[in-house]
Amino acid sequence: MQATLDKAAGLPAEPPGPNIFRCTIQANVGIGMGALFAVVYALCLDRVGNIRPRTLALLVAGGGFLEIYLVPSVNYPANPPAIGHPDTIGTRGGPYLMMVACPLAFLDFALRLGRRLKPRSGNPNATPLAGGAFIVLIGIVTAILPPLGHLAENVREYSVQPTETPLPLRNAQGTIVYPGFPADTLLLSRFYSLAAQLILGTTLAQVFGPLAKRLLAPKRQHVVAEQVSVAR
């Protein structure tokens, strides 16, 4: 945007900066997510009872989508590269990481709470209570952490705004000399980001689940046979 303004004013425009997020780097994100999915699946395998491998794959994928993407997006939604002021990169990173880490801790707390409540209240009551506790804790963190437009750097330079989306630039007479970032483009960008995460999670679950079932079936049959022999 600044380069366009300088060009219109007849001033030399600065050369564009390096492309940090090249396509190869973005492609590796999917590989990293797949590796993370496999690690979490392996950790959950011996801690969830007799859940079927495909069901566990769906639960891990759904939990990952909720924890890593959907909940943090409440305060810090996905933005295209043209959105966000450079001075707030560090400030944005800290709260975003908190919005990723807190749901993980709260989910662990909710699962433990559900297991403790199950003998007393039964599973139909324990699950909603644990889920409600998770939602309340997430709501508290969401209310405490500042949204993008309320970050200190943004307030100091642009006053309080609902978002970091670049606003129209006006001259001294108040005439718009450069339009702000198109709202439709921003909405489509966030929609495509949401769709990409859903596709990635669904693909991981649908591909990994049958493969895990094929791999784990002989092991489970062996465990069942041992249990039957011990019972006899």
C-alpha cells in the first residue's frame, strides 16, 4: 500500500521485501500437522479405553481443529499477509500462543473432570458439565486477552478499532486517497482458511483411521486372546 502511494506521489518506491512464506514452506505445514496428529494419536491410544481406531482418529482430528484453529480464531482470526501492522507482530504472537495453549490445558482439565463426575452423575450428565466448564474457562481467557484492534501499538497509533484491518487513508481534508482492505476479500480469505483446516483434519482422520485399524487389529486380537486365556 505504501509503495502505491509513493508511486502516485512521484516518489521512489521501496523494493518489495522477501517472500517469507513461500509455497514450499506452506506445504510443509501439512506435513507437520500430520506428524503432530500421529504423535497425539499414539499418546491417546492407551488412555481412552476400547474406542475404535477410526473413532479415535476422528476425535483427535476434531480436537486438534478445535484447539489449534477454531478457539484461537475467536480473538485472533486468520489474516492474509496484507493484514496486520508490522509493529504488532511480537504483541500478537504472545496472546495467540496463549489462545492455543490454554484450550489444551482446559481440555485436559475437562476430561479429568468428566471422569471424576461420571461415577456420581453418570455419563449423560458428566459430559455436558465437563463441556460447560471448558466453555466457561475459554470465555474467561477470551474476555481477558485483547482483540487485535485493542493492542497497545494499534491504540496508540490508530485509536481503538474492532480489528487490525487497514482502514482507508485520508488526506488533511478528509478525502479518501487510498481505500482500505476490501472486507469481502478478508471474509473470503478467512473462509478459505477455515475450509482448508477442515479439509486437512478430515483427510487425516479418514486416511489415518483405516490404516490404524488395519495395523492395530492383530494386536487387539492378541490382547483379547490373552485375556480369555487368563480368565480360563
